Amino acid sequence: MIAIINGKRRKLDVHPMKRLLDVLREDCGLTGTKEGCGEGECGACTVLVDGVAVDSCLVPAAQADGCAIVTIEGVARARSGRALQDAFVKLGGAQCGICTPGMIVAALPLKAGASLDEIKTALAGNLCRCTGYLSIFRSVQAGLRPSREALRPTRKTRVKGKRANAR
């Protein structure tokens, strides 16, 4: 298998039917891509193959031959990748972390200013067992904004003698 993985050309001697997930984790040492269900149901193992979000647990290595693959480790090189990662950290989009790499990678193809419906559609194949998805959607929206202003901490205000986040 020959592929461009996170911008680097890699030649790997792997069985053609080995799962792309296992190739990335075991043969490339890219352990950021997580196995959640192993059946293509949860999206934890999402990577981009030629710009399309796929569940790497379902993709045989032979199918990825000659393709450009982006994993969570390569996200910072992609358009808006670092901003998405920062937003997930600062806005609580990440909880236990199992789904987070897949969520961020699945959001990468979205354009700045994507609507909530577009975000929901892009993340429809990704499950999170920890959050109610609202913090994930907010994180993606903020990470896709062209300005870093979206990631500034909220200002504090006084409410009935107690400090509370302004909304």
C-alpha cells in the first residue's frame, strides 16, 4: 500500500484486507484514530480519504492504496484544523475523548460559516456517549469561524452577588 498519510508519502507492506484503522494504528503508529465499535456505527475511527470522511474500521488497506489520508494527527495541517481542536478544548466539545478525534476529522470538510444543519449532517455518523451534542456543535461552529475571536473566554459578570458566565 502506498498512500499520502498526513502529507507524507508512505509505502507500507500490509495485507490488502487489513483494516485501514489497524494500518494507521499498528503500522504507522498513529494512535489518535480510535476504535469504538469496529462495525462502522460510531464514527470514532473517522479519517479523511481523499477529502471524504470514512470509518477506517470498514476500509480495507487495498481500497486506500494511492489515496491521501488525513488522521487526527494531521488535522493541524488542514484548513481550520487547529481552530477546531482549540474550540473542542475551550468550549467543552471533548469529554472522555474517544469520539473527539472522529468528530474533529468529520468536521474538517465543512466550510467556514456552516449552518447547524450542515454540521449535524456532517457529524451524523459520529456518536458521543458523554455529551448532549450541543457542546460539540458549538465547538464546531466556533472552530469554523474565520476569526479566533470565537475562542476567547467568556467575560464574567455579577449575578445576585455570584459570578456567572455571560451569555
